[in-house]
Amino acid sequence: MSSMKPVRADGGEFPVIILTGLSGAGKSTALKVFEDLGFLTMDGLPPLVMPEMVRLFRTQKDFRHRGLTLGLDASGDDFAKQWPLALGELEAIGARPRLVYVECSAPVLMRRYAATRRPHPLEGELGLERAMEEERRRLFPVRERSELVVDTTDYSIHDLRRFLQEKWNFLKERQWGLRIYVLSFGFKHQVPTDADMVFDLRFLPNPYFDEKLRPMSGKDKPIADFVLGSDEGSEFLRHQMEYLNYILPCYAREGRYRLTLAFGCTGGRHRSVATAEAVFDSLRKSDYAVFLEHRHLDLE
């Protein structure tokens, strides 16, 4: 088997993206986003078919597309056995696919299925709730390996489209290595399901109770000064960065693909945003690929 990598006419490599996730979470929409970005997309592929698709794509010398995006099907009973075999075969032919995983909270998925009245791929004797649990269990190894996990719980179709376009540009910046996602959120909305570490900032001074500061957000300097200029804020940020500067190299040495740091306050508008901005500014000066998202900034 050839180990040559697919090369474009301009000398760059064709990226290969494997896209999967929970049924109903927005995988079809995500595929359309990559199609609009110029990728050739295919959906519903069993794991062992993916290496053949990559080989075929290479032999076609298709310079019309920016890359290949494959939608992974996890409905087969032998998925757990096929998935690691497929990854091994992809590596053997020199392909290093980017894994993108789309998920959503269980209550929202239940509402979506009730609205569309479409059956879950694993539904039958299991029933909808059990089928969702089984799919989540099967896909857990894929989620853990994914470089990008997208939680669509609070997203509209347009939000998901914009989010993936931004994150694809981010993924292109660094080819490999640990990717760090810094999130701000509000506890009154929902703790992000894609968070690896959650930091509760509700102990910090709250600008919400100052009528002059309340309309602003943590992206504004007066809010950042109020929150992080306080004794509690400045000490927390110092200790936080000491901790991250110690722990992140440990994760990188272990071969971790991504790490999501979630900073939360009550509403997700002031304290969490200011802190996430400061952590992001500090981390992006390092060698890590770092992305910033304010998940609940514009929610009431």
C-alpha cells in the first residue's frame, strides 16, 4: 500500500475530516457546512469503508475540492471492533484525519425527535431514550479522540454554520498537537457538556449590581478592571495561570487531542467573559493552538 499523502496542485495536502456524533445533534448540517467550504462530503459510512474512500479520493487527483469529509455511521453492532481497525488502516496509508464530533444534551435531543417524528437509528426494541444512551456509549471512544467537540444544545442552524466555519479556520492554524478551547458560560443556562474542566467564578466581585457597569460585558475594559483588578480576581488569575502552565504540558505529553476549559458565572456575561478573555490572551502567547468562545454572552 502506498503511504503517499494526497497533494493539491499548489503542493499542499488534502485534509481528511471524519465527522460524527449523536443522531439529531446536527451532523447533516455540519456536513453541508464543509460542503460549502469546498469539501467533498459523504455520509453514512461504516468505519472500514473510510480508508477505501480516502484511497479513491487520492487516485482521482481531484483539485476541485479542498479536502474530504466523511460522515461516520455508528449504527452497526460491530462498530466497536471496526473503528480502531479503520483508524489503523488510515494511519497505514499515511492519512491523519481530523475528527469532529457533534453532540447535544439529552432533553434537547428528545424534543427534536418529538418535533420531527423521525426514528433514531438504533431505536426499535430499545426505545428512544435507551437508543440515545447506547449511541453515546458506542461513540465515546471517538469523542475522546476528537480534536473538535461541538455542543449544539443552544445553537440554531445558523449558529452551527458560523461556529464550524470559525473553528475550521482555527484547526488549520496548527497541524497537530494539543488544542485548547477556552469557554465562558452562565450557570443559569447550562454547564457546557463538552467541558473537561469547569471553573466556578461566582465568588468574584459581580459588576451586575453596579447600574453603570451592568449593560457592559466582560469584553469591555471597565468590567475586566472591576473583576480582575480586585484582590480576589488578580489572585485567582495568578493561581489559575500557574496551574495551567503546569498541567497543560502534562496533557500534551500524554498525547491529548483537545482540552476544553470552561469558566462560569451566573449569567455568562461579566465575570466569566472577562476571565476567559484574560486566560485566552495569556495562553495564545504559548505554543498551543487556542480558541475562545463566549457561549452565553448574548443570552438574557
